[in-house]
Amino acid sequence: MDWFGLYNYWIVVFLMIAGLYIVIARGNLIKKLVGLNVFQASVFLLYITMGKVEGGTAPIIAEGIEVYSNPLPHVLILTAIVVGVATTALGLALIVRINEEFGTIEEEDLEEQERQT
């Protein structure tokens, strides 16, 4: 088996690990949101990579074409991108409100303020 021929999957694994690390290791809420977006992009790449069929064409019936690509993974990813953008916008709006209310977006400072109340 040629491990280097599967470079798309290596990129997916790297992005997943990087996104998860950013979410866990960073205390800044904006950085956590960026980490979630990196992780989400890796899932998009995984689905798109799995949906690609070697030598496949668009699923339009024509003479001489025997191998078709399934468009469903790509359609699902388009929907997921829209949901991801909406989720990111909501997350940013919540971070703005948290900053207005507490004066910080650092997780440790928020926990300290919570302990004081």
C-alpha cells in the first residue's frame, strides 16, 4: 500500500489534530472558534476526498460513460458550509456580548470573575 499516495487523508488528520489542539490549548474564545473552524474544514476535506471517484464523471447518463461520481457528499458539504458560517457568526456574536458584559474574552479571566460572584 502506498502511504504517500493518500496525502489528502494525511492533510485531514493534520488539520483535525491542529484544530483540536487549538480548541483545547488556547484560552482565548476567538482562538477556540478558529480552532473549531479548522477542525470543521478538515471534516469537509474528508467528505470531499471520500466522494471523489477515480475516473468518475457527473451523473448525467450518456453513451460510453460507465463510472459516475456520487454528488451527494458534495451537496452535503455545501449545506455544512452554510451551517458552519452561520454557527461561526453566532459564536462571534456571543463573544462580542461576553466581551461587553465581562470586559474580557479570556477563559481564565471569565472563570475568575465567576468565582468572585
